[in-house]
Amino acid sequence: MNHGPDTPSDLVGFSIDLTVEEARRRAEVVAALGPDWDPVAVLREEEAAHALLYSGLDEEQQRLHAMLVAAGVLPREVSGRASSD
């Protein structure tokens, strides 16, 4: 029987371990952020922005926000994060 180029007998297993490349990529990202990067300050700023974004919603906006959270479109409130009320 003649096998075409895509038959299982013509395929060769192939795998690559990208662990070293991923570690190098992460190191490059951290180096690019520079020595003044403060992840805790960035997280606080993100939480403040989130609180501001969802503050002052009227009743209809609050209802839509709750619906989007329930549907998984928006994240649920995280403990320590300001509520959207």
C-alpha cells in the first residue's frame, strides 16, 4: 500500500522544552521595566483606577455592571478592592 505524505507512518514525534526561553523572556521583561518599577504601587494604582471607573454609577449602570459580573464578563470584587457602590 502506498502511503501519502500525511499518513501516520510518515510522521515523526517532535517536542521542544521552552522553559529556558520563557525564563529568559521574563528576565528581559523585568530588566526592561527598570529598577524603579514598584509592582505593589502599580497594583494599588490599578485598584484605585478600578474603583474610580465603577464609582458613581446610576441605578441602571449598577444593574448592568452586576449582570456583566454575573456573566463573567467583568471580574468579581476582590477583597481589599474598593466596591463599585
